[in-house]
Amino acid sequence: MKPFRILLVEDEDLIRLILSEALQDYGFEVTSAANGDEAIAHLGDEHSFDLLLTDIQLPGGLDGLDIARAARRTAPDMPIIFTTGQPDRMDPWSPGAKDAFIAKPYRPSDICAAVRRMVGAT
């Protein structure tokens, strides 16, 4: 069986590492990116992802909403989990049934539970 693949986009190194390890402990395959440019490069490589988990506010010219738009162009049904400490940054996004939002601060277990809910894992 093919492992469930997650693209994790988080600019804070420690949070990215902790989330990646927590998700891997649940059996997910995780590819990490520290900014929008890295995330877009991963979306364009030979791998496909089953879920995008992205912080909204990122350094550089691309934010999490830009990454989500790019992901949806290639995979319209991809579930997306957004995280941010500034919920008002979600205003330009019209969330759909395959979108979730988790406010910072959060526990890694909150993220893992949300991923499991969105993929129908038990």
C-alpha cells in the first residue's frame, strides 16, 4: 500500500521538525518546506501529495494561500490544513469542504488528529 504523502510548509524550524516527526509516527510520509518557494518546487517535482499542511504567513514572496492555489491547480481535490497565529490572514480564502484551519498555538496532536480526520484514518 502506498504511504499517505503530506507536504508540510512551516517556516519555524523547531515546529516543522516536531510536526514532521509526529506525523511520521502516525505512519505518514512527510516532505517539508521552510518557505513558499521550496513548497512550490516540491509541488512541481515528480512526487504527488495527498494533503497540504501549510502555515499561512511565510517569509518571501509566497504565502500559504499562494501555495494552496498552486496545489489546487494540479490536484483540485487535495485536502488542505492551514495554520496561523493571525486568523484574519484567511480572509481572502473561501474555505471548501476539503479545507481545515487550526489556530496557533496548537499541539502536534491537534495537527495529527486533523490530518487523520481529513483522510478518514482511524
